[in-house]
Amino acid sequence: MKLENIVRCIGLLGWMVIPSSAIPRPVQSSTQTANSLAGCTESVTIEWASPDDVWSTTPSLNIIVDGVNRVAGIDTGSTGALMDVSYLPAFNTSTTPQGHVFYSSSKVLAEGYWVPNVQIEFIGLNGKRMVSKTPILGVEKSVLCPQFNATVDGNRCPNTTATVVKRAGVVPYFGIGFGRDTDQLSQSTAEKNPMINIISVNNVTVNATKYHQGYVITNTGITVGLTSNTTQGFAMMDLLEGPNWAKDHRGWAGPEAAVALNDGAYAQGLQGSLLVDTGVPQMYLKAGSQFKLNDSITIAIPNATKPVVTYTITDGGAKNVMSPSSVLNSTSLTPFINTGRSFLKEFDVAYNPIEGQFGVRFKGTGSESFVKFSGP
């Protein structure tokens, strides 16, 4: 990691500057995390718009954009806020950059324009609110485009007769994930993530000496602002730099994981090989070899040597609470696990974009035979 300075809140001392070379470390306990967040006190929790349906479908939040109340789906499997172009303030298409977001699971390509500096107000219960300021992709159309290649195709599907879908026009869709920028040409970068570009909390402009960017996802909703309280009970795992980290030091790769079939040897993945995805009910698995129906699948996070989380599922056999709706398999030799949203039935997750950490907090009983947590 390069020698850069990172500034963050720490008590009454105000700004504390630490070299980023000091950041890499083993998994942090909640006590260590609390110490590193000393002085960070500002946070707010915005409740899910449909709490009774949480984890059975993509969660959503109540929002206001351009003075109009709407509901937005919240997706940790992508990065970037999307809205139908008609929902946004008027803009000039000749001076506004074209853009796209491609969803690798559904092969849907959203085509539009990155409208800059749009304020999104998120509304919670009892008057709670927060505001982010990011570009939003004003979507003209979304199409099925399985052959899309951004390097070759730019921002538009090369198939001019591609089937049009209505994903963006029906419900705004906000990608708040990280590590989704696979190369330097990717548009899924940190400045487009609404949850790490918060400018006010409860009608008060965020104070960088008290507010630490980042978020926590629970059954109740999403909490922005990392503090010793909001991160209590989490085990925080370090991330590596993503391909766009030099441009924006919040550009981290995803966490790593390992996968084993039928209690065999683990196929160790790389950074970015784990994705906890609120946008899909199914699991996408690349295990290094083809698995068969009723095979057991064991996943270790972040590795098999010193795992923080280990859990086992089967596809087609007996299911437990962490089992996805189905498992879609590839024979790729490089392991990759998109858990789907069933992971969140047993774990809360956290993201720290400043220090580059992914966190998990167990919320089970501890008596489950299919999952182990070695956190604080």
C-alpha cells in the first residue's frame, strides 16, 4: 500500500493523520475497532421501507429526489444509483457524460447519462434522515445484453434490437456495494456510491472530525456513520486496493474467501472472490470444479487457515437458514462466491471505505451446526 495520509475523526483532538502503511493488520476485534473510531460519534439508522420482507426480496429505502418521494431498491452487488431519466432534474445530454451499469448476474445493461451532484434524501422513522450527493445514472433504457463488453462497446449494447426491460423505470435501484470495479475503465467507482458520500445527517452537515464514512447493514435497516457503538460485535477484515484505488482511496477490492466441496481441499480465492449480494436470492459459485446435486459446499471467510466465518450449505438437499434459493455453478478455476442475500439471515455486515475493511457480526444463537463464527 502506498504511503498516503488518511484523515479521520478521533475525539476532541479533531483531525488525526496516520500513514496508510500503518493500516494493514489482522482481523480486528470490536475493541480494536472501537479504539480506532475514538471520537467518531455521528450516525443515523434509516429503516427498511418493507421490514417484514427483509431478505426475502431486495431491501428498499424511502427516498426523496428532486422533491418527489419514491422507494429505492438497495443492492450491495453493484455500485451506482440508477433512476429513470424522467425522475431527475432536467440536464443537457450534450454536456452530460454517457454512462452505464451492467449487472453480471442478470445480464441487464442500464444505458443513460451520469447526472452529476444529485442530492438523495433517505427518510427513516421519527423524522430521521440523511442526504448523499453523488452522480446518478439517468436511465433511458435497460436492455438484456449478455455479450456486453465495456472495453469494446462503450456505454451502449451493440445489439440494437436487444430486449428492453423496465427495471430502472419501475423502481429506482441504488448500488451501494464495493469492489465492483473490475478494471480502470469501470464506472462502478466509489464516488458513485450513495452510502459513502453522505453530506448531512438529521439536517446537520456532517463534521469530518465526528463522522466516519461507512455503513452497517442489519435486519432493521442501514446505519451510516461508523462509531464504536455501531460497529460493536463486528470482526473487521482488511481489504486490498482495487484497480481504481490510486484515483480514489476508497476504491477497495472485495473480501476474499475459500470454498470446499464435500469436506475436500479448499480452493483459495483472491481478493474480490466474495460478494454478499442483497440483489439476488440465489448463489453464484465458482468452486474450481463442477459440483453435483446434494454436494456439500463449505465457505470460509476470509481464508481456510484462519477463518472468521465458516458455513456449509447443500444445493438440492436439506436446507438451513443460510441456504440460497439455488446455486448456479461455473467450472472456473478461480473461486468466486456470490452468497446472495441469505448470508444476511445470520450475519450483519459493515463496510469501512476509509481504512478499507469489511466486517461481519454473527446474530445466530451459536447452537447452529452449519455455521461457525470466530469473531470477537
